[in-house]
Amino acid sequence: MPRIDFPLATSPDMPAATTVVVIGGGIVGLTAALELAERGIPVVVLEKGRVGLEQSSRNLGWARKMGRAAPDVPLSLASDRLWAGMAERVGCDVGYRQQGIMYLARTEDEMAMHRDWLASVAHLDLDSRLLGQADIDRLVPGGRGKWAGGIHTPSDGRAEPTIAPFAIAAAAMAKGAVIVENCAVRMLSLSAGKVSGVVTERGEIRCDRVLLAGGLWSRRFLGNHGISLPTLPLISSVLRTRPMEGPTEIAVGGPDFSFRKHRDGGYIVTQRGALIAPLSLDHLLIGMRYLGSLSGNRSLLRIRFGGHFLRDLMLARRWNAKSVSPFERVRTMSPEADEGINAEAMRNLTAAWPVFGKAVVEEVWAGMMDITPDSLPVISPVAAIPGLTVASGFSGHGFGTSPAAGRLAADLVTDATPVVDPTPYRLSRLTKSGDAKS
Ligand SMILES: Cc1cc2nc3c(=O)[nH]c(=O)nc-3n(C[C@H](O)[C@H](O)[C@H](O)COP(=O)(O)OP(=O)(O)OC[C@H]3O[C@@H](n4cnc5c(N)ncnc54)[C@H](O)[C@@H]3O)c2cc1C
């Protein structure tokens, strides 16, 4: 996993009661906790491992509007505004810089996808614009790639995943939130069908409301309560280079590589055209629901059958409050980086920008993402369990939108006016019978 650049000390004890329990100390749960604490609402975040160590510190740090489905753009616009004030809000530079993001197209078909996306968001008045080869050569000098074109959004940006979740956690605690690590929530406590608390491995906490922000574990948690949240895992491998002279501050996504500058002057690099799909029982249960999204993306997937399948099979799908839950068995999901895929990323990048031939790899890691069938998150009350709200399924692009996603989740938990229209994120869009129990 990447080196964390922020020391964080959380609480050794948990209170017996609070108003809101947040399950999961990823960036979504933490931004929600910050919001709640700022509103003077007692909140306790319970994290089964260490804060931020699953997806939220392992991601690339891109904060983008570009490429998002039109209904998802308002959340990213709201996040841009919140990222811009984050350093002041949390008292720490979280690395947010609006240096722009660029996607490159090698073929006319890829270029057509960028054109179609731009047309789909024309009503939103974004600063995205199409690029030709000369624009790319000017904005990112020293390249050898021949491009059908590209697309650039100057107001997109980046923040540092090895700082932001931890600084947000520290600020939430300074404003009154309690954060407890190594404390898995086994299940909800219900009274007359409504949330009355949570059962943790260390005992129970009474509360009125629960926000489930458990990332890729939310599906299993809800499944134990008879609620279906369709998400499937995908693994992405990443590397960071030592500080070096690079071609641009813009984050660049090619068809089979991507790079963006790290705050220390190195680069974070991936093979953007390769994601590992680790097969599991869930693929048999809900895989068919992904056929629509697969049609254009099949070539991205490297299907793997093996270790993950068996490890996942051995984790319980049903348990009770007294039994050790899957969340205690896997404190931190930490898949191995795929050296072959990372080597491809460096080869493809160096072919396009030869300066990367001098790059020295400093560290490598991988992260497992939770993908919904339509690639939009679920930020929604769960109608079948009054008092429960879920914010999960961020589908590989939830770091950038986390400030507004956390705010929206806090709004829904407290019945406040939502920061953006929550309709695109409702759970019922993904469940056959609304979000009633399955
Ligand atoms: C390699 C990689 C690259 C990515 N790049 C980008 C990018 O450039 N831009 C972008 O916007 N997004 C990106 N993403 C996606 C982004 O990282 C995620 O969408 C985001 O971090 C999700 O945050 P989260 O809080 O929902 O989940 P997580 O960070 O996974 O946090 C969930 C937490 O809940 C805890 N938990 C779960 N169940 C329980 C329980 N029962 N009790 C207690 N704790 C529990 C887990 O331990 C975990 O810490 C990337 C992801 C990966 C893996």
C-alpha cells in the first residue's frame, strides 16, 4: 500500500450511545462525519481496520467531472467547490490543485466517445473541450504518440489520497466526532424494525441513525440483513515514481496508461486499459446485471479465477451478533499489485512520452473497487430499514466526489435539504422490488 503522509491518532474507546454511527472510515464516511460534527451532531465512526487504508488512500487522486454520466456531474461540481475550501476547512493542504485532466484517443472510435460525452453534458456548461494533435503536443510537450485527438477539462484536478482522508478524519475529531479503529460493526440493532444501534466486536452502541459507508463490504453487510446492494469488485494496480522532470502538471489518461504528478514531484502511473476482475460467487449471483456496462469495456478486464474466489467463499454471508463477522477476518483488503500490468503501464507511457524512460519506480500497490451495474454510487436511505442510509458503490471514481457525497449522505441522514438532487443515487434503481427486503 502507498506510504501514508499523515500521522493520525484515533480514540481507544467508544461511547455507549450517540446520534449517528458511521460504519466505515473511508473518505466517504469521514467527509460525512466531518459534516455532521460541523453541524453539532454527535457522530461515531467505526472502522474495522485502520482509517483510509482500503480504497481511499490507494486511489490516483483524480477529481474530475470529465467522463462522468451527466446526472453525476452536479455532485462533482459541488465537490470542486468543497475541495477548493478543504485546506482551510481541515487546516491542512490536502494537495488539491485544479491543474486539469486530459484524455487521449488513439482511434476515431475513442474520439467519438469523447464527442458523445461532450454532447451529453452540453447543457451543464463545463469547460471541457476537444483537442487535436497540435493541442496535445503544446499542452504535454515531448510526446511521440500519434493521437486521433483528446479532450481536456482545465478545471478538473487532483488531491492527495495519502493525506486527504487522514486530514479530514483529524478535523472531524477536532470538531467533536469520535473515530474508533479496529472495531468492526457486525450488524445493526433493530427495534420494531427500525435502527436502534449497532453491534460491534466490542459491544453495542445505541444510536438513532446509521450511515453505512463500508465500500466494497457494504454489499455483504446489507446481505446479512436481507438487502441486496449489487456491487462487484475490480482491482487496479498502481505505481509511483521517484521525483523527476515530467512533461506537464495536467493529469493525462491514455487508452493504456495514465499519469499524474504527485506532490513530491514524482508521478502516479497506471495501465488505464487493464483492470483485474477477480471472480467470486457474486459474479454468478449478479454478474448478468453488468452485461450492459460490459459491452463497451470488455477489453479492459483481465478475468482471474483463483485465490480471491476461495478466500471470498470462506467468508460468511450470514452471521449473527455473537459470531465473528467477515469484517473482523479481513481488517484491510489489500490485493497484490500486478507487476506485469504495471510494467505494461510504464512501457506504454514511455512509448508515448519517452522522458518516462528515466523514471525510477518508488512503490507499487493495488486497490479493490466496488462497482455498481450503472457505475453510479448508492447514496440513499434504505426504505426497508428506517434509520439506515447507505453511501457505497462509488465504482472507481468516488475520491473526487467524496466531499459532496459525504455532505449528501449527512443531509440524508439528518433530513436536511440535499446538496444536490439525490435521485440518481437512490438504492431502488438497482433493486428489483424497490429497496424492500430481498
Ligand atoms: C487503485 C484505485 C484508483 C482509483 N482512482 C480514483 C481516482 O483517481 N479518482 C476517484 O475519484 N476515485 C478513484 N478511485 C475510487 C476511490 O478510491 C473510491 O471510490 C473511494 O475511495 C471510496 O471511498 P469509500 O469511503 O466509499 O470506501 P473505502 O475507502 O473502501 O472505505 C470503506 C471503509 O469501510 C470499512 N468497513 C467496511 N465494513 C465495515 C464494518 N462492517 N465495520 C467497520 N468498518 C467497515 C473498510 O475497512 C474501509 O476502510 C480509485 C480506487 C482505486 C482502488
